[in-house]
Amino acid sequence: AQHRHPGDVWLNYDLAVLLERTSPLEALRFYTAARAARPEVGHGLAHVLSRLGRVAEAAEMLREMTRLRPSVASHRICLGSALARLGRHDEARAEYEEARRLAPEMDQSHLGLGRLALARNAPREAIPLLERAVALTSDDPSPWNALGHAWQDLKQWRKAEESYRKALSLSSREIDSRFQLARVLESQGLRSAAIAEYRAILAFAPDAHEARANMGSALTETGRPAEGLLHLKKAAEAKPGDATIRKLYGQALARQGQRDEAITELR
């Protein structure tokens, strides 16, 4: 249909929506064609630019959207997200606040404000915002994940665990939620349960090297040093510039009495 009617705004737009996740460069092409005729449909184009790493361009486009339609809360929420990724937190907060004023029933503005509070190391400020976000949505794991981070920062392990498990019940492949759940379980001394969570991550994300390293470290501390060191070595070889992985590997080697190798890794 687009070949027959190349100038049709909505054909270009709908085709771009369809292609957005599978072929972002093609989506960019069709969103651009739609926006040339109707500037107010640039929101989707901004999302593709952001996905391609062109976050500053995405922010400028979303800024234009807020000028064209200042009362649309979703434009301001996505602008806030782009600004937050650029480290412009004060500007992001202003956009989230305005979005919350325009549409207090939208969970994403509360989520955005909560994440900014976490970035400022203010988990107590974040918790009521994130609790409001989870109350407003039934199928998005993101607010539960962020709430887990807030409780984790406060060392409220059980509450953090509950939040991460809720996020995973909504999306079982939420890598960060499962990774943080494993860390929380380790903080409670439940290393075998943590190892099971790390294995679950590696089952569908074998390149999750930080999870592999943490699992290796936990294995060495639960009486399985040979397997643990193999995983740590694999993680260190895959990410030789990762200081945290090198530290875990060095500590595990030291626990096994391999002091020369440990010193090499720790250096």
C-alpha cells in the first residue's frame, strides 16, 4: 500500500510502528516521511532515534512535540526520559512534574520522578512516588523493579525481594529484576537460591557476564570452587576491562590459595 501511495501520512506512520522494533532504520525512514507531512506525528520518530543512540536528537524532537501540543502528557514524559538519559535531571524533573499535573493518572510520570530520586540517592523520597506508579498500572514491571531498587538501597531485603518477584511475575525475562533479586538473596545469606536466579539469567542471556561472575563467586563460597572459578574465568575473559569482575575473580582465587593468580587479577 505504501508503494502505491507513498505520500500517505498514516500508511507511512503505521508501517513505521510495525517496523520499529525489528528494523529501526527502516522505521526511521517511514516515520520521517510521515513527519514531513504532519510534524505533530514525530513522537514515534523520537523513540527510534533514542533506540539508535541519538538521544539528543530525540530530546529536541520531543521538545518540539511539547511546543506543538503542550497539553499532551505523553510528550512530556518521553522528553523527561530523554533528558534524564542525557544527565539533565533538573529539566527532566520539570517535564515529569508538568506531565503529572496534566495527567495524574499516568504511572510513567510518577515512575520518572521516582527514578530521578533514586539517582539522587534519595530512596525514601522515591518510595511513595514508585508506590503510586505501581498502583496505577497492572502490567508494567518497570515500577516494581524501581521500587525494588529503593528498598534495596535501604537494606529492606524482604520488601526488595517482594518487589523484584512482582516485576518477574509480569515479565519473567526482566534481567535487571532477576539479577537484583539474586543479589538480595545473597544479602540474606541464601546463596543457593541466588545461584538458581543467576542460572536462570544465563539460560536466556548467556552474555550476561556480570551475572556469570556473581554466580561463580557464589559457587566458590558454597563449596563448588572448580565450577565457580570456571565461570569467573569465562566472565573475565569476555570482559577483561571490567574491574568488578576482575575483583571477584581475584578474591575467589585467593580463597582457593592461588595467591599469584589472585594478585594478577587484583592488580
